[in-house]
Amino acid sequence: MGQANFHWEKLDNTAHLFPAISTYKTTNVFRQSVILKENIEPLFLQLALEEVIKLFPAFRVRLRSGFFWYYLEQNMQRLPLIQEENEYPCTKIPQLSDNGYLFKVSFWKKRINVEIFHALTDGTGAQNFLQELVLHYLAIAHIEIEKYKDGYLSDNTSLNREDSFFNNYRRPPLTEKQNLQEKNISEEKKAVVYHSTGEKLTYPQFSVIHGFFSLNDLKQIAKKNNATINEYLTALFSWCFYKEQVSNGDFSKEIAIAVPVNLRPWFKSITTKNFFVMTFARFLPTKPDHTFTEVLKSVQQSLAQEITKENFKSTLSNHVANEKSLIKALVPLRLKNAGIKYVYKKATKNSTSTASNFGSLQIPEKYRKYISAFHGILPNCKDQPIRVVFSSYQDIFCVTFSSVLENTYIQQKFFSFLSKEGLKITLETNGEYNGNM
């Protein structure tokens, strides 16, 4: 859990992707938020941020570009002032106006938001930072809470900055390389993938819809269906796309949901750098009247095939081998970026959407009574106009849809299904859609 002090740092294996593909519309900036039971005091939040950044030197960086690679450089510029939220979530973080920092902190009424450029960290690393920010804020705002000692971190917070992709890399044998090549070729030959279409909101409008309900009640419903929560909700998300496709007069296209998997538990890592891979939940319709149960079984089977230690080892080794290739390493950054954009564009066209599980916010007991919920938001992606995040705090589970589409067909189908299953759902939106929920 050592604290890293450095002047510059290489990007991790996954992080190389994000600077190359990011634009004002595809920002790769995701959000995590904690909702308190009280209105936020801006001065206390600023003080908390200034204390926490001392403990996270790896967040005190700016992105730089060399001739061959991007890298992170120590940033001693003044932290941007926290602001009341005044723009849409997950907008691009301007390097000049924010002194080059790769994250920003804002608030709205009872909610604390942290938005992070994905090159810095993933959802687990972001949750580390947000948790400490919230705890420091509460310690400042409440005299009844014992104050932090200098350098204090909660037990489950890591500062580790190892590149776990490289540390777990093993050179794949020739037969494994051939298998990976054959797998990649077969992936390209898969069925045509379905994408939601329709009128889009006027840029930069961005629709966000949260659904809150009981985690325990959800567990019982998933158990009744012999599924994990992630399997159940991802299958429901897939089923909604299938129903939308049928309503448009077709049922021939595959539903492929990208599901990020946190690799830390699989490789005993505590890094705060990116350490995840994409898996895919798949369903290929053959008729217009498939049941939800049929979709669920297909999703479970496809995830079971991909979520294995051996598959992760192969994928990880393949990613690192590409980066370690001397020929590719000597390609100028400008040309690397062009290649990365091409590969990424093909990859997003091969998936319908993304369903990301941000997990459960773990807070020490003495702070829990001040917090009501935790949720996250994924940014817009060109070929994925609607995406979803699952998250929870205590017994409050949250499903968050982010979308640039005017219609809310998927969201309505999703929550209506859960409501019919017996869940009592509270909806919260930012109002950026046309029609009724």
C-alpha cells in the first residue's frame, strides 16, 4: 500500500487507449457520487480535497505526450476550486482551465461528485479517492467525529500504483498466441450487432436516470432466477434491447453487452491504476418471442465462458505483449493514436452497450449514518448511445442510465420489468429526455 512519490509515471497498459480516443463528445470521463443526508458546505469540501490530495500523490499529476508514448507528470499547480455543479455530467475535463488535473470535484445540494479521466484510474481507484474525500469532509463538518490524524487512511484504501498488467504478464507460448489469433478472427465473424437508434438530444444535452431500490429485495429476485445480481441485471438490459429490436420489426441482430471485470481479486492486486478487462454478455435471437429466461441463460453461458482465470491470463498477456513489441514501441505517438482509434472504433461497433458494476461503497461504521446513497455515471460513446451502471450502499441499490437519445424505451422497459417483479423503485432524473417515464 506504499505511497508513491514521483516526478513522472508511465501510463498503465489500458490507460494508453483513453488519450488517443477522447474527444469533446467521447470524453472517457466517468463519475462517481455520494449522496449525504445534509446539504454540502463548499468550504469544508474544499478543505477536505486539499487534505486528501496530500495522501494521493498519484492524483496530483498531469498528462503529457512524448514522441512515442503519453505519460503522467507530477503536477504542483494549485488545485481547482470545487464548484457547485453547473454542467452536464462526464464532460471533457479542460486541461488548461483545471491546471492540468485529470479529475474534478463538484457538489449539488447533498451530493458530492468526483469525475475522473479514465487514463488516471478505473472505477475501483476512483472509489478509493471518493471514499477518502467523503470521510475527510464528514470529519471536518461534524465536531462529534474524531478528527483525522495527519496521513490517516481507512483500512480498505490503497495507494498502490503498480502496473498489474505488467506484473502479471507471462509470455504466451506459440500455441496460445495462435489460439488468440483464431479467437480474434472468429470475433470479427460474429453476427451483426444491434445498436439503439433514434433522435439524439442536442449536444451537450445528456440524459441521466437513476432507479433506487432495496438490494436485499433484488438479491431475492436474482436468487429466484438462479442468477447473480450482475447476471440478472445484465440479462435484463439485454432483454430490453431485444424487445426494442423486435418493436422495430427485426430480431436478427445479436445483443452484445460489454461487461468490465475488475481483475484485482483474480490476481491479488491492490493497484489504483486501471486493472480490468472487457467481457461480453451475448444473446443471438432466432425468433420474435424469446422469454426473459432464455435471454438470461444465454447471458450466463457467455459470461461463464469468458470470466475464467485462464481467459484473463491470456487476454492480459496478449495486451502486454502488444505493448512490449519493439516494433510497435518505436512507432511515433501520432501514428499509434491513429491505429488505436481504428481498433477502438471496430470494437465499439461490435457491442450494443456497456453495463458496468461499480460495486458497493464500503464506509467505516461511524460515518454510515451521514450517507444515504452511492452511484456512478458512464460517459457518452458514439456507438453506444445508452449505457448503464450498477452500484450500491448498504441496502440501497442504484441503476443509473446515461443516454444521448431522446426516447427512454430501454429505461422504461427495464424499470417496468423490475417493478412487476415486486421491487419498489424511486426514480430520479435530470430531465434531459423527451416523453414520459
